Amino acid sequence: MRDHYDFPKMKGRKNPYSKYLKQLVTIRLDRDTVGYFKSIAEETGIP
């Protein structure tokens, strides 16, 4: 390995597998369920 790398001259490259890491999912919940999870989040301090 080199002792010193010149990072401004290096070219970045996107991760080719990043589109496979996460998938968007949509679910429909009733108001009671959403209210339940919001109350739990408030109790534990999770935004």
C-alpha cells in the first residue's frame, strides 16, 4: 500500500448493489394501529 493517497484526484464509484439493498413497501393501517405505535414511540422517546 502507498503511504499517501491523493483523494481529490480519485474518481468515486457508486455501489452497484445498492439498488438491491432496500425495497420500498407500502402498507395500509387503521387509525387505531397507528395511534398505538405512536403512543409507544412517545413512551420510549423515539421520534
